Amino acid sequence: MGFYTSEIMKGAPETFKTETQRMIYDALDKVGIDYIRIESDPGISMDDCLNIDKAFGIDTVKTILLTNRQKNKFWLYVTHARKPFITKEFGASLQIPRVSFADEALMMEILGTEHGAATPFGLLREEAKDVAFVMDRDVAARDSIVITDGHACGFIAIKNEDLFRLLGKNPILIENPAEINS
């Protein structure tokens, strides 16, 4: 059985799966940002991302919510989907102590998303106002990226400059020296 991806579409879906997803499309439409989107099977694994890449002709990215040991500081990290993530290197790049992955309860509380649906759009939420936005330098240099729309079955291709404008901030840029896994 193959991985389902819809045809490329424009505009918001007719129905929303979450309130965060509704907020994202409302914000995009309010500001008048152009984007294209697809619906798919849940895009969780690397193989899933390859299918989504093919649908758009643009590489997807991986978005990770990280926290410190006390769970009172957070970083939303956008990196290449096929580069390994090493917490020690991430922390060293930002000169911060050890970080770990935020659990699903924290993701829901802060970004309004479940596992597999973390998105920079979650930074639009009031609950995410203090989350640091971090991105790999090579990902930020791309014209466009593919990210979830707040649900693991929805993906949006958007220009980086439009994403940064919508969020009202530029990311902290770091280098991810890892090699891309094919």
C-alpha cells in the first residue's frame, strides 16, 4: 500500500482538524501570504517525508520542540529532514546547557500540536511567545520550505521570507554539521 498525497491545493481546507490548524490558515489569509498545500497520510518517518518532498518538489524540514531540564525554557528548531539531530551539538551552538525533546503534553500546551505535527506556525500562539525560534542556516537560506499545517496529515510550502514576516521574527541561525542521510 502506497503513501497517500493529494494533489497540490491553494487556500485553506474546508474543515479543520484542530484549532491550531484553523489559527494558522486564518493568519496566512489575514496577511495575504501565498502558499500551496497538500493533505497526506501522517508524515512522521523519513520515508513519509520523501513522499511529501516528491509531491511538492521541495524538501520538507524537521521541526523539533526542545526544553531544558526544568521545562521552563523552550527552543523550536527547524532543521533538514534528513540530517541527524544531536542535542549536544545544538546546545553547544547556542551555548546553552543540555536540552531534551519536549513531550507531547508540552507540545500540545505550547504549540497546540501533537507528535509529528510541530510547526513554526505554532509560534503564533500566545502560549509560545517566549519560545526561541532556531533554524539551520542552510534551511533559512532556501527560498521555500515545507512544514506541517499543525496536523501530521497537512503540509504547506511557504517562502521563508513570508514565514518570518508572518511570525514577526527571524530565527536564530546555527550550523548543523551532520551529513544528510539518504
